[in-house]
Amino acid sequence: MAGNPSVVHLGHSALVLGAGRRQLVITSDAFGLVPGGMQVRPPEFARLRRDLARRDPARGAAIHGWRPAVVEPADLRVTAIDIDSAALDLLERATTAPGAIGAFDPSRQRAEASALARAARDGADVADTLLRLIGAGPGSTPAGDDVVAGVLAGLRAAGLSEAAAELGARVLPLLGRTTAASTHYLEAAATGRFADRVHALVAGLRSARSAPAAIRAAATFGASSGTDLLAGIVAGARITPAIRKSA
Amino acid sequence: MTSLNSRVFPRLYRDSVALMAIASSTEARDGVDRVGAVMATPANIAILDESAMLPTGLTAAPDDLVIVVRGDTDEIVAEALDAAEAALTSVESARRNEDRPAATIGEGIQAMAAEDSDRPATMAAISIPGTYAAVVAERALRDGLHVFCFSDNVPVEDEIRVKGLARERRLLHMGPDCGTAIIDGVPLGFANVVRRGTVGIVAASGTGAQEVSRLLDLAGAGISQLIGVGGRDLSAEVDGLMTDLALDLLEDDADTGVIAIVSKPPAGPVADRLLARLAAIAQKGTPTIACFLGAEDTDGEVTVRGTLEGGAIAAAAAAGHPLQVDAASGLPTTAPPGRVLGLYTGGTLASEAKLLLKRGGVTDAEVLDLGDDEYTAGKPHPMIDPEARATRIAAAGSDAGVGILLLDLVIGYGASPDPATPVVEAIGAARAAAAADGRELLVIGSVCGTPADPQGLDRQRGLLEGAGVVLTPTNAAAARLAATLHTTGARA
């Protein structure tokens, strides 16, 4: 990362450093890998977090002295999988979980997921839907961004990578409408790369046996992020003609 | 006419869980109608506008956090915004000082590593809704931690999966639904303060293990380790996955000289395999006791006992501290007519009582395990909150069919700070109700505890004796006495 980065967010499971609109997300095992980010072992994460917390914010987050022990690039693309109809039904039922934050209810953004997925598949205009979704809803990564990222992942899991790429291309110009913390991961989703946590949810599409683990995982992501992502994934995956009927 | 106002916090991020908590607590204030706590993106500004929640002149950027409050008066709204800001600041302050309790296994590991890197975390205790327990347990195991899982209602397939992972990594996964353990002298869950000794216990039963361990303490024997494995570990499905590992660890433990397994009857093939394993351990010189509730007592390479009391006596003898279970003096020789009603807080203690009543020829006894899911849905376990049982004890006085009331009282860590008092009050009410109807009620019980338990064993016993409860040294002795009085000593 060029220049002296600033500390965007010092979380207990993710450290976000930023320079302009670019970000480096350093995560521990507890969070999983994020596209373009780095994942380190818990003791190393704890040391780094402690060091960054002690720095004078005005001087930025100079981390020149830090040398990661091992750097292994990871492929975080979502590819087409065999989707099971019973798994889809189970996951869909889980997306009705409430998650209202004060006056803001993410179910409003979740309700747009199916229309967005259908429009993306059919090559229809998605501009208005994206304007309503990107940056909309509760959370520092707003619920609408989670829904859009979920639809992008669901389309790719359903083998509709061209539709996903075209939808991604429509998302990129709108990134300025959301938060810096969300921009990074929505940009990655628009170009086909997804965080470990998204992969964990996509894996739930494979069978009724794998769905409960994905539902449990979704419940642990933020106040409503996991469920919002899941709503998008289900909507994206459901429109493929190639859904396997459960045995 | 209501008031609407907002406060903008430039470039401030808070995770959604913190924002939800702040929005909810602010919205709950008197006179506050609605609260919005969101990032000031164009889409959110539009939503605020549509909801008539956009104050005039609000200027903010997508990376700014905005809190909007609608309330009855300007003053109420200003106070609510102050409270929300204070809550945001307190989240920040807690994070800066790093004194926020860890909310995940990963955070816990990091917090301990940051505090003292020479003393890393070694065990995770999990007590969350069962649906999520396996995910957290897996996380802990992958981070190299042993697991004590108090959570119940964990699907059996999840249990098999996480125990398989634990075994692969040579880590303990105690539970799910693990009520008790004592590891290196540290009690986990419900546990009595038991002296250190040489008996290593593997337990698939919570109060069963407590009864055996407290009797070993009474004998002066003590325990080296008490490893809980969860009530399903010896089922055909789970196949003793964790019992096998626990036995490996106890075999390698220099402080363990005797090994005992405490369980309800295991599945047939599992029992056969386990007994063969215990025999092999005994052949190498470590005495082994299988305390399988309901099993026939046999003496061979493995000493098999069918009661908790029998298992404790055998283990104490093997450890060189014979246990004398003194017959209590002044026991009654007759009892009022009527059936035996057992109102238990300990599941295995209830099972032992049922077994011995049946063996004693009592066919009409009713023994309830009030800690069972059937009775605890949405309520604390009766070992923690004795009130639900007290209500049933009091009601028994109005039941003309009940002559003998059989009880347990479990003390120690995790249990109610004073379980005897509500029991004593309820017994008084029950006796008064029975007397008003011209009847009597005999109450028999035992206390599962040690002199070092925080509630005070003597005090708890004294309260019960003061209320006329006939106390026996063991739960088994209480059940036997009830059976004898019911079958031979019932007054006409």
C-alpha cells in the first residue's frame, strides 16, 4: 500500500487500514480472509492490533517494521456448484430472521434481492434497484450492500457468471454511494471475489445437510449482515434452471 | 407535534451489533418515538426522508455516522441524543482500554495472548444456545483449545463431527450438555469442592459424577481429574468418541492411580468395547471401575457396579481409602400410607432412586427429574433456581395419594446459594396441608455436597433436619429406606 495508511477501523477480528479509497483488511482466523486482505494467526493479530492502538492517530498506521511470517495468495472466486432445492428452501426460510436497527429494518433491502437477480439474469435495467440498495440500511457495511454482494455470489454459484459480471459492472460506478469500509468488499464482489464468510454461506446451497451450518454461520455475522448476504445468495441461486431436486 | 433532531459523527465506524444496541436503548427512553442510527449514505438519507425522519439541513457524507431521534419534545430528543453519544463514546472507550469482554473465541484467545503471552488460553467453556454451540466449539478446537460445552440441544451429528475433530487433535470436547468437570483442580459447571486425589473419573452423567466424587471426598480418597463427556457419548451413534480419549489421557496422567467411568447404561456394543478397554488398562496395573447405573454388580478385572454408591465404594477401596457409609441412627420404622413421590433436581440421582425403588419392590413410585427439558423449557435448572421444585413439594401435601416424599439436594459451585431454605419452607406448607386433611407426610433425602462447598454442608443439612427431613448418607440409602418403609412399614 503506497503512502502512510490511516487506521480506518480497529476491530477485534479485523483491522482496516486505508489510503484514499484503497484498503487493506487484516483479519484473524475468527473472521476469515477478505479479498485483497491478509489473514494472520491470532497471536500475530493481537500484537499488531496492540501496536496500532498505541500509535498516535495523527501519524497514521506506519507498519514498516512488520514482516508477515508467510504470505500465501488465496483464490476467493465463487464458481458454479450443484445447487440443491431443499437446501435453497432451508436457506430461504432463514432469511426471514428479523434484524431491525431502530427505525431501519434490513428486510426492506432483502425484499429487493429477487427482483435484482431476475433483472440481472434477463439483462434488464438494474439502475434504480442498485440506487435503492447500495449504501442503504443499517450497519457500517449497509444491509443493501450485503444483499447486492449476496446476489453477485448467488449468480456465480448458479453458473450465471456473465450475468454476475454485467451486474458487477453496474455496481462499480456506484461505490461512492456507500461507506469506505463497504466499498472495498463490494468492489471485490463486483469483480467476482468474495470473503471467506461468503464462501461459507454459498457452501450451504449444496445439500440440505450442509444448509444448517451455513444458517448458523450467517447468524454470527454482525447484527444482520449474514442474513442479508444469505438473502442475496438465495435470490441469485434460485433463478438458475439447473437446481437439483433433493433425493 | 413532535420534535426531530440529529447528530453527526464524522468518519465514525461502529459495528452493527453496537449500533443496534445503542438504537434500541435510545428508542426505549420515555418520550422517544423513533431512532435511526445509520451511515449517512445517499440511500439512507433517502430512507430517512421517506420516513419523515430527515431533519432540515442535515449535512453528512457516506462515512459519517448519523443518529436521528424523533420524540415528544426538544428536551427529550436532546437528552436522547446525549445518551446515544455517551453510549458511542463508552463503546470507543471500552475498546481503547481493551476491557470489553471477549465476545468470540478468537477475541478471547487474542485478549489472553495480549495480556500474557506466556500463559495462553487452553480451554473454552461454551454455554450458548445449542444451535450455535458446535460452530463455536469447532472454532475453539481449531485454535487448539479443549472445550467444555454446557450447551444442550446440540444435534447429534454436530456432536459426532466436533468430537471427531477433537479426537484427531487430541483435545477434549466435554459435552455437549456437560454438567460437570474438574480439570487440574478447577471446577467447571456444577461441581463440588472435592479434595485432590488419585481417582480419575470419566463421566457421562452430571449429578452421577458429583455423587461419586463427593463420596470419594468423604472417604478421604479425592480425585485427580473428573472429565465429563456428555450424556450421549456412550450411545451407539457417538460410540464413546470422547470417553476413549479421556481414558487415554487418564492412563498417561501420573497423578491418576484408579480409573472410574460413571454413566447410565451404555449402548450394548459400546459397553462391551469399553469393558474390554478397561480390562486392558487393569491388566497394566491401574484398577478400573465401571459404574453403569442398573448394571449387575460383578468383580473381575473390571469392577462393575450398578449404583453410584456402589461405584464410589469400589473406587474408594481401590484408592486405599475404604468408604464407610454409616447407617443413620434413629431412622423411622414406619411411614404414612401412600405412594413414594420423588422430586429430584439431579437427573442421574433420580435414575438411581427409580432403580432402587424398583429393586425394592415398589411398583407405584413416581420419580420426577425436574431438571429434564420437559420441566425446564424457558426456565433455569432447578439446581440453580429451587423455586419450581418448592412449588411441587408444597403441592404434594394436598395429594392424598402421597405418603413419602423423596428428595435430593445438590450443593457446590453452580448450584443455588441456599437451596435448602425454599425446600424447608415448602415442606412446612406441604405438611400443614396434609395435617389439615388428617394425614402425615414423611420426607426422606440426602445432600450431595462436601464440607468445603460454598453453601456449607452442615448448614444445609441442619436446615433440612430442622424441618424433620430424614437424611441418609447417600442417595441410594435414601431410596432404599423409602422402599423398605413403603413395602413393610406403611401404617394402616
